[in-house]
Amino acid sequence: MNNKIIAIKNEQSRNLLSIDEYNKLWRLTGPLLGNVSLRQPTVLRTEQDLKKYPEMQDEIGGISIPTKDTYINVQKFQKAFGPFTQDDWNEIKKWIENEIDTNRDPKKTTVTRNLLGGIAEQVNSGTISIEKAGFQVYMIMLMGHEIGHHKWIPYDLKTLILIVDSVYKVTEDQDKAAYIANVYEDLVINDRLFSERGVPMHLLYEKMTDEKSNISPFWQLYMRTCELLWQQSILPEGKKEVLTFSEDLFKAQSTDISPELECDAALLVKIIRDSQPRNYIIKAKEAAEIINKYYDPQENSNPSPLDSDMSSGNKKSSAGAVAKDAAKKAAEGMSRKQEGENGYGAVRELPEYQGLMRRMNLADDTIEATIMYYLDLASPYAVQFPSVPRWHGAEVMEGVAGWDPSQDPIERLDLPLSLQQGIIIPGYTTLQREYVEGLDTKETIEPPDLLIYTDASGSMTNPNKKLSPLTLAGTIAVESALNSSKQVRACNYETQQNYVAMDGMSDNRNEIMKYLLNYNPRQGSTEFPFQDLVEAYDNYNNEPVHLVVISDGDFLSDLRANIEGKTGLQILEEMLLSRKGGGTLFLNSDTNGIITAFKDFAYEKIEISNKLTKIYIPDLKLTIYPVQHWNGLEAAAADMSQATYDPYGYKNMVGY
């Protein structure tokens, strides 16, 4: 990277900090919490680039969060703090000397000496000016703060979502929740920086407070909490008197700080000190119940030098600053309650998930959120094949042949075998082994494509409003097929007249899922569209295809229906026998009803576990799962995926 000057130019002092100096300062900040990679910036390189923010939001979305925020913060930092005076430096220097002399914590002392002490030595030697030294000290605070968002809280997008969501339950306003969640995160980070690393965060907040023309009750609460946490003065003199501390009781005599605010600040101190990664979600909500009383929308509209803008499109409130696909990937698993939430491990209600994904801008609409929900729940059960399959088999020895030096390469000569024949005569007694390519396991597996029919009649659960175990079973079948590089055709039906079907096979996951989730009952009855089934098989060029039907007990009644002189069962039998792929029925029915419907066929009753028994009809290669409960679905889905899309156990053979 060249040495262009980024917008870290102080308008008053005219100090310049080059990109090389900036990157060096970032690297030096690593010992505070541990290194966070700083990507080489490709957009924010010059003062002109930074001036174009926020118009550049789309362009800088791909830059890592620490790079973007710390570069942007430089601009806000310069505006907020202005030139550093001798008095500023004397205060910083006094802190550095006091920490080195009196601190007994080796980690804190090392950080202070190496980072801040090193800057002080440069001032003493005349290498840098007081203005530049003060600038660097405050930049270290900002950098340490940004690293804290990666190393302490929230440290990943999933935790960020959960923290904001827990606060949303208090505020019922997404922007307010994002702002208050960020305040909680900042308090945790800055307390760790001050208490465990010896970074004078109070000096930064003191400057921020000095810049305020009006100190709101919210800012009083925020700063009073910091004062009590660190036993340092931040608010202007006259706003409070000397602090005293006795165990868990905080006392202060003040004319401007109300007893209620003082009590709330003390409660916040306890919440921050009790905050750990395992309870962030709970503690964020507890903090929000206090902070929400003092929330001032004006604070939200005034960006803080510690963080970029707090709008709903910002990283603290959504995944807007992250590429959407990457953000959705990072949020996988959110369909289940996470550690730290009540009901950990339980499935999240669908409406709650839909609202969460939309508020966090991870889903554009309810349909996208619903698709994400079912795919997320299905992922643990769908068969995953190796990403780089082995297409050729290993060679195996088939016999022995003569080796002729005039015709065969030297590497084919088997010298030990030739020596066993006695005297070696090239071309006469020399031998080689003959090999043939063995059959590869992957080549023995040809998983079928998938035809899937979902019952969308009024007797079925609307899968867009509430979790439908049967729809989830279909999603697992779809995912297993797509993971095996196969294609899917979906049909959603109510009656033989009212159904919607894909034109042909596809591997478009979203298109398939929209058919699976379609629910628009109109006629109050259920009839399986056997004519569509026949056409689908006839149009499929005699390739292996696996049939999946998702319904309740109505499908068993449909098998007795007369369709142009044939029963539904006869049509089903003909279709299954015309292909090699077999079929699977997920039916919300009991075992006895299934056996009765297929009474003319030999069957096997197989107990998968104590949760589920399946019916297998060998003549049709048809498996029927009576799915009535969530636990039964999990067992059925896993069994179906392995049997249909991993029939030879290839996954286990190769160690997956």
C-alpha cells in the first residue's frame, strides 16, 4: 500500500498520520485484548474518500468492521477532541506515571508501559509533538474499544442479534434497542479496558462530556455509572461531589444528580461487573430496563466518536454493514434458542424468528425469513456429501506379466518379483504386475432426483404461521437432494383441481421452498393430484426419481379414490415400479391406519428408536413414517436422508 494520507489531519494543529503510522498503531494496540486482523483498506485511503462518507456505505460494506469503524472514527475523533494542549498531555502523563509506579497488576503495567509509556518517551526525546502524542493515546483508546467489540462483546453477529433482541423486548423499538444495546456493550468493554488493562478511558469520556453543551439525564446516568465503576471524575465540577464507596453501596452528595439516578447508576455498575459471555443476553436486558427510562432520541442522532452512526442500517442494529450472504451464514442456528436464553436448546417460535430476522435486516420479508427458518432447522439432518468427491478408484493388482525393456517403462519393472525367478534376463525373466482400476465407492451411488408433494389443505398446519413438522420433513428431503447435487420438483396441492407445481426439475433452493410453503386452502377438501404425478413420471426420461408425499391421514383415503378406472393405490404402485428411486411418505397418521391402507402388500415394521417406528414395503421400495410428534420427526428425517441419499453409507466410509 502506498503512503497516502488518510483523513487524520487535525485542522488546527496540521498534524498528519500516515497509513503506515496508523497500521503500526493498530498493531501496537493488539496486546490490549488480542490481535484483530486489519485488512488493507481499499476504499478509505484519502481525506477525500472519508469526506464522501456516508455516501460510500455500499462500497465499504466489504471492509472489515475494525478497519471501517476506526477509519471513520478518526474523522469524528478529530472533530470531537480538537488539538491537544500541554494541559491535556500533563493529565495523560500523570496517569501513565501513576500506573507504572503504583499498579501491582503485571498485565496492566505492561500495557501501560509498552503502549502509553512508549509514546511518552517519544515526547521526552522530541521525536513527536505533544499534539501528536495526545492524538495517538486517544486513538489507542478508540482502537482498543473496537477490538473489544470483537474480543469481548458482542464478538460475533449471532451474539449481537441476541443482545439487541433481548433489549428490544424492553424497548419495543428497534432503533432504540440497537442504541441501548450498544451502550451496554460499550460499558462492558470500557470497564474491562480500564480495570484489566489500565487504559484511561475516563479521560476520553471527560473530553466527550466537555464538548456537550447540554448534559442530558441519559448522559448523566451513563457518565455517573463510569465514575462509580472507575472511581474517577468525569462530569464537570459542581455536577457532583466527592465519591465514596463502601462494598455494594454507592453514596454521593449532589444537587444535580437525583437520588433515583444515583441508585440506577449503582445498579448498572453491579450489572456491568456481573456481565460475562454466558450471561450477556440476560444482563443486556437488565441494563436496558434501567437505561430505557433515561433514553433521549437526541443522543441517538448525535454520533459518538466511539462508534459509527447508530441508525437501523448500522452494524450495531443490523447486518447492513456486512455482506448479506455472510451475515445470514453467521446467523445460522438462530431457529433454536441459544446459550444464555431462556429455554436454551428449544426451537424458537416461527413468528418470533420471522420478526427477529426482519428487524435485523437479515430477511427482506416474511417469506424469506420463513424459508431461512425451515432451512436452518433442516440443516443438521440433511445429508452432506464431501465437497471434493473421489471420482476414480484406486488400482488393484489383477495378475503378472512379462516386462520388456524395449516396450515397458522402467517404473513398471517389479525387481523383487523378477529375482524370485532366478537369473535376471531382461525381456525373458523380468516381470511386472498388471493393475486395473478398482470400483470407487462414489461411483456406486446414484442418489435419485426428488419429486415432492405437500398437502396444503385446510386440515394441515399453515407452515408460514407455525412450525409444521411435516413441512420441515419435506425441507430436509429437499436439502438432502440438493446437497447430493440432485434436482427437485415440488408440487403443492389441495385438490386435483387446486394445485401448483413447478414446470420441471430445479436446483433453485428458494423457488423450491416457496412451493413447499405455499398455503391457500379454498375448497375445504383434500385430493391428491394423481394426474400430475403420472405426467411428472412420464416426462422424466426414465431416470431414477424418489417420491416424497407430505400429508395427514387424508392421503390414505385418497389411495381408495377412483381415477379414470384405477384406484389411487394402483397409480402409486405403477409409478413407483416404473422407476428405481422408491418413495417416502411422511403422514400425520397412526401405524394401524397405514398398515390397513397397504394391506395387500407385504411389509416390514421397523423400530428406528423408541421415538418412531416406520413401515417399509419392499415391493414398492416405499417407506412410510407416521410423523405425529417433533421427536418422531427428528428420527424420521435423519433416517430418510441416510437411506435415500446416502444408501451405501459413503459418508461414514470417508470419515464424514
